[in-house]
Amino acid sequence: MRGWPLLLVTVACLDLGYSVPPSDAGSLDGAAEPYGDGGCVEGPVDQETEGVVVRIGALSVDQPLVAVPAGGVVVWLNTDVMVHRMVAGAPGAEVPLSAGGFESPNLAANTRYAHRFCRTRSLVYHCSTHPALMSGYRLTIE
């Protein structure tokens, strides 16, 4: 193979400036644990429960930044034709339920997922079925 040019391949990591913010959720012993005086139980609630509605459609959400009071409910409504699954954390760095995260089931078109949040904190979340297109959303529980 004399005369063949030496091909040098350089592998680089492209930093787009995104970093996973630390979760200030603290430690939870379970996904559905009473908080404070025991009146607030964090976790999934009946899908018809009223709360702040985040509509999923066209590979995006209508509210990329959402704030709810402690004890409040966020409802994700899939208005898209594709299945979506909303998960706390950044793609590849999900926040487990035991650390205050959340994860919806697969949401088919026109289905909802409602989740009550009791502990104050800030979380990023993404769609695990479309992580490259749907990530960096933020939820603040005040």
C-alpha cells in the first residue's frame, strides 16, 4: 500500500453549551410519598385532574417553561399524531422517580398524563421518544 496517503481521523466532541442543571429535589424515598403534613402525595394522578396543561404537538410543547405551586398538577396533553413520553431530566441523564423525577407512559394521540408535584424544585424534561428534537423544557415547582 505504498503511496497511499495517511488518513488521519480526528474525533471531537462538539459542545453546544447545554448542561444539565442540578436537581434540587433532595432525596425522596418513594415516587408517591406524602409531603409536609401528609396532605400532598406526589406522583401520577387521575388523568382528568385539573392543572396546568402542556400541549404536545408538532414535535414541541406549547409551554417550554412551566411553573406550578407546590401541590399543583401538570397535565401533558398529546395533540400530536405521534406517540410521546415525557421524562424528567436531559436525554441520557434522566432523573429517577426516587430523586423527584417523573415519567409519563407512552402518550398516544389525544391522551393525557397528569402528575402532582409537592416538593419545590426545578427540573428539566424531554420526550424520550424524540430526545434530539424535544428536550430542554423546564418545570419549576414553587
